[in-house]
Amino acid sequence: MLEFIKSPEDVFAVKLTGTITGKDLDSILDKFEDMVVKPGKIHFFVETKGIEGLELSALPHHFSRSFPLFSKLDRFGRVAVVADQAWMRVLTRFESALLPFVSYRVFAPEERKEALDFAFGKEFVTA
């Protein structure tokens, strides 16, 4: 299930739970395409909870739609990912290594407030 989270105009904020469907991926790309036509950096807040899988039949369509967006990677600013599953945090850290020019941080669920502050551009102090 997909839920867009209220956020500043320059922040793409989303929560994903359960199985990620092709419809979810299309909605994500639709919103991102709307944001990328505006100037400036785009920051991200992604929260995952109980991810059970991905609708594999949607991947070819998703890849064909998202491939042209790779030319926009220089527009990525801060990326905050909150994940309740260890495998998702590990996968996200691997992804962040592939994007060294992006300010990318991974958070546990209890750090959600700090993640939102980071994505939204607010300073915070960690304990």
C-alpha cells in the first residue's frame, strides 16, 4: 500500500507497506515526474513498514518509465529512509553507496522524527 505524506513542495514523502504494486509504482513515478519539472533539488522521505514483496509483473513497465529519470539524479538532495526491516535498511545502505553525491541516511522506526527533520531540511541532534 502507498501513502503520500504531507510535506514541503520540494520533498517527495511516501510510506509503503505490504506488497508494492504496479499501481503504487506508477503513482510514485507520476508524482516524481510532476516534481522534476520544477527547478531545484528534490528531497526524499521514504518510510517502509512490513514490506512483503513487489509485484514482479510491474517491473518491466516501471523500468521503462524510470530509465529516462536517471538523467535527473543530480537533482536529488537529501534522502531519508525509515525501515522497520533490517534487510530493507541494508539494501538501502547499498543503494546509498551507488549514489555518493546524494546526502543519504537510513533510520530505524524509532528515529522517524529525525528522518523527517533531515528530509525537510531541519537541523537535529542525535543522541
